[in-house]
Amino acid sequence: MSGHSKWANIKRKKGAADAARAKIFTRIGKEIQIAVRDGGPNPENNSKLKDVIAKAKANNMPNDNIQRSIKKASGEGGSDNIEEIRYEGYGPAGVAIMVDVVTDNRNRTASEVRHVFDKYGGNLGSTGCVSFMFDKKGIIIIENDGEIDEEALLMDVLEAGAEDFVPQEEIYEITTAPEAFSAVSDALEQKGYVLAEAEVKMVPQTTTHLSDEKQLEQLGKLLDGLDDNDDVIDVFHSWDEED
């Protein structure tokens, strides 16, 4: 397996504070709502819901919250008025950015997202303008706490059907095909591994290095501004965060 990973963006914000955690739970609840609407409440028959549940567990979302969100989404008219939208554009220095939202008012959300791009030196583009620069992948992160047998983990990862395994200083990064994500994450959990992160994401094929301080500041504010929007579920970008 490769010794290098294209995935450099582990998490800009860990969300350790209660307020941040509540925000993450709210966002995942919206994703559950959409997944149930599109494919039903049974994760065994709904791969999208199964993937969102894996993400919820990796973010330490209590099972009661998960089940409550599923039941709420299964109720009458629970999610008829919300929709998923993806916005694409460029940040400073041409950094590619994709923004996934769940909203009940697309005009409001589009205006807010465009405002953040414009304010911090970006450009909101048309659908498809940057998506071809990303690959859809399952990303699983296991923290390297010094107690894990790396060779045993590698064998378990291979046996589970992952595409790539990259040991780093503080984490082990595992990449899967999107259709294999649930099976791999389930297999590793059954082996007793704790998943610090587990999510199907858009991974940049190449990353952009920034050295200009003003561009770095603007890009940071742009990404923070998008993250602060309550309708935003995920932000994917091609910035090399090791800058």
C-alpha cells in the first residue's frame, strides 16, 4: 500500500467544546433526515444512512440521539421541506472548494454562501467547476496512542478490503472505496478499534500550497465563515493545510 496519502485535511476543528459538539450533532441529524427520506429508516437497506450513522458514531453522537433523529425523519412531513445542495467555487490562490448544505430555503443559503466567498477573496462558481478535481473516498482515522500493533492493524485493514493504509505520527489513515466504507468501518470496529473519524468525503486529487500570509488569512476566514453557517454540512477543499 502507498506510503503517501492525498488526504491532508483531517479536521480543521475538532469540536471539543460542548457548543461545537452540539453543532456537529445538529448537522449529522440533518444528514440522517435526508438519508432516511431518500432511502428509508433501515440502515441495512439504506447505505447512505449506514454511512451517516458511522460518521455519527465516530463523532461520539449518542445512540439515543441517532435513533431519535431516525424516528423524527420517519415522521409525517419530517424532511419534505429540506434539500441537499452542493456549491462549488474557488478561494484565494485558486484553492478549489466544495460546500455541501442542507437547507429549507435555497435562496437564503445561496446568498449567504456567495457572500462569504465574495468577502474573503473567493469566487462562487457553477456546478461542476471544481468537482472533477476531487475523488469520493471513505476516510477512516484511528488515533495512534502507542498501544496499537501497527502490523496487526495493517493486516486487519487489508482483510477488511481497504484501498490504502498510511501510518502517520499521531494517526493511522485508512482510505476505502465509497461502496466499501461501511464494511471496512464495521470490520475494524468489530476488531475493537476506536474510530476517531469515519466519513465518506471528497478528497482532492492534488493540493495547493499557500505561502502568502494575506492569502492564508483570507482562506482561513473563508473556511471559518462557511463552517459557521448553520446550513453547511461539509466543506471540502484542496488547500495543503500543512502550509
